[in-house]
Amino acid sequence: MNVTGTYRLQLHEGFGFDDAAAIVPYLARLGVSHLYLSPILQAVQGSMHGYDVVDHTKVSEALGGMAKFENLAAVAQEHDLGLIVDVVPNHMAFVAPEYVNRPLWEVLRDGRDAQTAEWFDIDWKAGGGRLGLPILGEDLEAVLENGEITLDVHEIDGKQQPVIRYYEHVLPVALGTEGDAETTVREVLDRQHYRLASWRDKENVLNYRRFFEVDELIAVRVELPEVFAATHALLIDLNRRGLIDGFRIDHPDGLADPEGYLDQLRKATRRGTPVWVEKILEGTEQLPTSWSCAGTTGYDGMRAIQAALVDSDPAVAAALTRCWDEAGGEHTVQEAVEHAKRQVVGQSLGPEVERLTRRAREALPELDPERLRAAIVELLVAGEVYRAYVRPDERLSQDARRRLVDAFASAIEAAPDLEPELRALAPLTVGDDDDQAAASDFSIRLQQTWGPVMAKGIEDTTFYRWHRLVALNEVGGDPELLDTGSAADLHSWAQHQQEHWPAGMTTLSTHDTKRSEDVRARILAVAGDPQAWEECSAIAGEQAQEFDVDLPTAHLLWQTILGVGRVSPERLREYLLKALREAKQHTAWVDGDADYEQRVLTFAEQVQRDGRLHDVIDRVLHADEGAVAATMLAAKVLELSAPGVPDTYQGCEIVDLSLVDPDNRRPVDFERRQDLLFHLDENRGLTGQLPGGCTELDAVKLLFTSAVLRLRRDEPDLFGSGVGYEPLEASSEHALGFVRTYSGNRIAGALGLSRTKQLAVLVTRAPARLRAAGGWGEATITLPEGQWQDIVTGDILEGGTLACATVLSSHPAAVLVQR
């Protein structure tokens, strides 16, 4: 089944397979070809996302189980829709009660002799042959003295078995270690294959690899064929049965060998099964063409679209930079990133650093351990990508060599006194050392740790503390696009995408984005109005002092309210607390500053209610209403029509103003969207009174979304491989677009049966500055000769040189097809 457009659904107990089946007719009418589902396997009870899998052999009972999933697949097929499913190969849940994860339960019970011992990435040597569990609220002695740990029995597989209980935790007792009535709890604990300790001692105790810094997610060694087979058997069976058409791979950078994993998956699945990888590409980094996949999930496309739409006029960039400098923020994002990465490595990734240090000491016993540790920290901070693509037991590629050389050069520049240790570590990074076991482990774990340092240091720290223009602080994004972004970025990315990854996804919003596409569009639009921006920034700074709130945080707060609009106090409170704690500057998730948090929340409540900042934000949004609409529509049209497969995140076919999760996982009002789509179809556009709760901007966005998705479905030749891509010739920097040309395949051409098809897209760039300049004036674009039809309005245009004002007379964007 040809994938022409996907629709992402976040499944959970409150929205399961039956709920998804109920909206299939609407999604088919919208024009997508596939539903794109969050993980469907058995997850932790009450999970709102499914990435905490506990059982790979079951379809989630909370979602409806196998029968309901099969029904969803059948309903989808009746409407010519397929299913794409999210896969989580990197980790499983490690939660209480521990018996819910049976493979892990076996390891806790039987240790290294367990049949599933190789499933999990555990450094047994570091734990003295035991698995370190830093789950206690206090030191073990204090917990025992308080009687908080008890011996008990629990029914497992129909049999009463001895267990150890600590509040909600239930841990197994190894066979023959339970003792008798006189055996103390401490004696039983000392005989187990795990060791309990305080959560504050995790740096020295925790000896299993985690997902980022999340103790409750333990890494799985899917690189082993038997582990791959056991964890993927059900999904592969559903694929071979024709119920699952494609897969999205969560966090491939966490795997020991992403390329090898993708090869395994390709061989195991039906021929032609598309696979997309959640890969964050930094800067000019490109997805390795050797990876067996259809492309990424689209963050690179999102960055390219942001680059094209941000108003990078020097005067705009200067004004926004001045406001940020006056707020007292770090001047450059590079400074902020380095500080954040060092903090994350020091505070959150201690166990990972310790493992790397242990391996380095084994391979380099003559070197000082503390200096080795310091050198490893420098190397982790110096990495500029999520991994260097070093593959186990393979010759180093040129790309991998360049990444490693760059990282070592940066580390030596930052810490020249550690140059001897860094040079000694270099062979270990590629597994090239006499002590092959230690070197190989060091090489693989370094690759697996670079990703968490990048993600936690940049996306989950820097992007919550560097607020020059928060619309650019996005997953896979680049805050420096304000200085460097241009339409050329989009065209360069699109041409590469068309040539190498024509089936790669494009996206604007996901379950992981910090802000929805429309929140970002509102902020970007106002950013193009420097006078309005400076006014908001100045008043925010003045009012922040009244509440004793620091100015950088005030800069985040006013942009947030500008972007998200009127939201409930609960939604804003939840977001701000997350943002403040992730920033790790004035408060934190652990041992935070409640007084500081309350001052910020009180300030936010005031701004939402009334006052000078409240009034100026309202006035600015009203004045820039047209620019906001143009930017929202431009982003959506570019995503839908650029090379690749567009993914629409649930609800975002109309205006959606959501912040980071869990805000972006709120229930979607599908009835409202169905009613609006039915109204547009019945009335052939924007005539008549819109259904209740719908705005004209909702209608326009849905009108374009459905029109382009249906065009992709009905005319797939215009969007597949072999289609040309050229920037649209325009006389104004505010006119941004491209022409895509399909000339038919070679066989049809040889038979004289091919016919050229062309698509032209035009959107408005930097609309606030365009408005200030008086509009389009004499600006023109040039279309190839022939007749063109606007797929939204139905208007017919003749090719050649056309006035922008004519082409965009109805909407600030146009999608044209040559007749």
C-alpha cells in the first residue's frame, strides 16, 4: 500500500483501538493513507504513551487487546487505510511491582544464570555480580531499622513464592536463599542477585544502562539475535499477516548497532515494509544512506521549514538579540549548550560516566583514573551529534572518522592538560585495543551515551533556559536559525530529501515537540515585528521585577503566553513547572525551590488575567493576526507538499495550540473536526456558517490540509521518487515556493505514453515585514507555461510571469496543479 500521508494517534487506556476505529472514516475522508500508532504492546498499567513496554508477547490489554487491534486493522483496510506502528527496541520498563516485567523478574531472581540474563545491558562486574537497585528512600540500614522492608509471599504463575516487599516494590527471592523463621531480612537480602541502596547513591550503585537518565527504563540488548527475535516476534507476525504495514523506530541511537538492527528488521519483515527512524540530525549531518529505512520521522524537515519561515532580516535578528541580552541571558547558544551539557553529565549521567571510566581503566591501567574520568567527560561534552556511526567489528567510515576527529579536537582545545589521556582514549573509541572486551564495550557505550548527553543537554536543558526566540527551540531545531536561516535551507534540504529519501517523513508536530506547529507560528510571526517584540519584552521585564522573577524566565513566560494564548491555569502551571525544573537553574525536579516556582506561577496567573503585559500581548496578536495566519498556513502547506511523506499529529489539521507533553497528549475533539470537514466538503469551501467552536483559521487550515492530502493520494506520481524539485522563481524574498515535476518512468517514456505533471507551491514568508512595506506591490513569480489550477479555490491561471497579489488573492498560500 503506497504511503502518501500519515496521521499520528496517541493511544492509551482512554483512547484505545475502538476509539481509533471510530475515526477511521473521518481520516479516510481527510485524505491520509495510513494511521500511525504509538506503541501497541503491553505497557505499564496506566501508561499514557506506551514507551514503557513490559511484555513483548502481548498486544496491550488497556488498548483493547489483540481482538480489538485486529478489528481496527480490518476497519482501516475497509477504508483503504494501512497501519504504521511505533516500535521501542531500546528499553523496557523497570517498575514496581517488578513481576510485571517477566524477563527482568527472572534476572532479579536468578542473576547471571537466568535464561534472560543477556536481555539487559547490565555491568555485572561493576556490581560484584549483583544488579544495583537504588530505589530506597534512605540508606539500607535506616530502611531496615524502620521495618520498611519485609519478607512475604506472592502468587507467581499460580504458585505462592517468597518475595521481598518495599512499599509498592515486589522483588523475588532466589531459590534456597529464603532461610528459616530466624533468618533476618538483612540476611536474605545479602543472598540475592540484586543490591538495594538509596536513590541518592545511584552514581555508585546503578550498573545497568538506562534510557537517558530514567532509572525506570532498562536498556535491552536487541543486537543479540535471540533478544531481537523474542522482542519482535509478535510485531513481525502482525506485519506478515498484513495487519501492520510499516514501523517507526523509537530512539535508534540508543542501540549498540542501529544499522545492524535495521538490517535485521528488513530481513524479518514483509518485502517492501517501510521503516522510519526517530533520528535527530544536527546541523549539516545527514542520515547514512547505508541504513535500511525509508528515512527519518521528519525533524530535519521541520528544521528546514523553520529556517525558511523565520524572518532572518538583520534588523529583526538584532532587535531580538538585544532584547535577550537585556534580559541577562547567555549571549550565545554555544555557551549555553556547553554549560548545560557539563551540568547534565555531572548531575544526571554519573552511572554512564562511571561505566565508561571502568572500561577505560581496564584498557589503560597505567593511567590515572581521575584524569581518565575527566577526559571522558570532555569527550562526552565535545560530541556534536547523537552518535559517530562507529559500527562494531567494521572498518571506520570516513564520516565516523571525521566525527571522532572533530570531537577529540574540541575536547583537547577545551582541556589541553588532558591531551595525553584523550589521545590514549582515541583507539578505544573504535574498539581498537589489545583488551578487546574493554575497548569494544567502551566504543559501543560511548556511542550510546553521546545521544543522552545531546538530548538532555540541548533539548531538555538549553532549550528551557536560552529564550532569544523560543519558537526555534525545538527537537532537532537550531536557535541560530534567526541569524542564518533562509529559503535556501529549505531548498537544499528538499533536493537532498527528494534524491535520497523520497519516502522519508516530514512533520511539524509530534508527541515530543516542545510546542505545537501553531504555537511556534504565532511566535515566529510576531518575531517579524521588532517593535511589537521589544514592547512585549520591555513590559515583561518591568513586571517580572514586581514578582521577583528573573528576566530570562520572564522572557520565556511572555513568549509562551503569546504562543499558546488563553489556556487553563492548570495547563500553564504544569508547563511552567516542567520548563523551570528542566532548566535546572533556579529549581529542579529533586530538591527544588518551591518559593521561586510559586513566584513565577503567580506572575503567569497575573499576565493571563489582566495588566499591562496582558494587554500588550492581546494588542500585538490582533495587529499581527494576518501575519500569524500566513505563517501557520505557510508551515502546513510546505510540510504537506515538500518531498517526503507528511505526518499530521493528532488534531493538528486545524489550529492546535499545545505545549510540551503531557499538554500535547490531551484528548482531541474529533467530532468538531469531522463536522468542519463535512461542512467544507458540502459547501465547497468557506461559505456558510461554520460549525460551533470553529474559527475561519481552523477552516482554512483544514481546507488546505485535506486538499493536499487528497491530491497526494489521488496523484501519487507528483510526490514520489523521480520527481524533480526546483525553487519557484520570484522577484520578492517574501514569495517562497517550489515546482515539482513528474516526467513519467523510463518505460512509459520509451513507449511514448508518459505525460509531464507539475505541482507549484507558493507561500508567504516574513508576512509582518511584508505588511509594513505595504504589501506585494509589483512582486511577481514565474510559473512554467500552461494552465494551472488552484486546488483550493479552483481558480485557473495561465503560466508565465504572474503578480503575487493575483496568485494569493484568496489566501496567503497557493497550491497549483498544471492541467
